[in-house]
Amino acid sequence: MSDMTPLGQFKASCPQCGAELRIEHDGIELKGNERLICAVHGDVMSLEEARRIIFEENRNNIIDKARKFGRDSIRNLFKK
């Protein structure tokens, strides 16, 4: 799965103006209630909403990579 973008490198953009969104949270660890903030439009969406959008936009690629990983894992298991 080396050709996939690491999760930490995804960038979310404001759906209204395209500006990069930042995560508003009160610590180091994400708790699930974080909001994505646009410098121009303020609170745009939750982090969970952004994750769903990213998944929907990349659904086929994610599913294909997961299937390939599963097939390769099973093949490697039986090679031993």
C-alpha cells in the first residue's frame, strides 16, 4: 500500500472558498469532537464529516487496496 497518501498528509479545503482548514482541538490527542475551521468562514464541519467525505471520494481506491492487502496476506501466510 505504499502508493497511498498517509492519513496525516490529507489536507481538507473549505467547500466555499478552497482555503486550507485547520483542526480546532484542545490537546494532543484527538477525541472525536474536533471541528475544522476556515480562516474566512469560521467553523465549517466536524473532523468526522471530513473523514466521511475523504472516504467517499476515495472509496474505490481504498477498497481495492484493502482487497489486495488481504489477498497478499493470505498468499504470504500459505507460503510459510
